Amino acid sequence: MDTTTLPDTTSDAAMVAAALAGLPGDRLARLAARRAFVDLKTMFMRAVEPLQDRKGQWLQEKVRLATDPMDLWLLRGPVLSAQSGSSAEALALRAELYRAIDGVFPQAFGSSHLVPGLPPAGPPIPSLDAARNTRQMPLR
């Protein structure tokens, strides 16, 4: 069989990705990401553990079933709103939750300067109401 006429099924990008997949830096990055997810999930479990009502049971189940940081990102609102107490313990737990979320999603609360490679936040985009209130010059 003449192999010189067979089409090339491997692209350069696929070969580079396959070659880089086993580098120690990649493995360390995956381990660090997994460790950060586990720490965040543990924090969420601690936050929903004392909730005994029906919503608390639902949150406990959803947090337990989370397999991805994005799952926890989607649950952050209900978990934080369930921590509505004004005691020192509730405030400390809420602050700890915010720090844990910020550790996994640094861009979430406006900390883009912490992530290398991201440009600093630019000026805010004007709202539609502000655009409506500006006077436009007529075209000639």
C-alpha cells in the first residue's frame, strides 16, 4: 500500500496539544485547579450545612452534586442569600465565601489586575439612558 497518497489526518495543532498534554507544568496546573475547586466546594458545604429547611436541603444536594467550579458559581447567589443573618458568625462566613469565590474566579468582583494577561478594566460603558439624553448634531 502506498502511504504517500493518504491524506494527513493529524494537524500541527493536534500534534502540539498531544505533545504538551503530559508536561509537568500542565499536571501541576490541573492539580492546583482541582485543589481550588475542592476547597471552594468544602466552603460551600460548610455554608449550607446548618440550613435545615427545604431550601437548605436543596442547596446541600446541589452543592454535593457539583462537579465543576461553574456549578458552584451558579449556586453562589442562593448560598450567599441563605446566609442572611447579621451575627458575627454569619458575616464572617459570608466574607469567607466571597474570598473563596474570588480565589477561584478572580475576575468576578473586579479583580482583573490579579490575572496575568488580562488588560485592566476600561471606562464603564455608558447606559442606554445616557445615550438617549445626549443631543446629537443633525447631519447636513
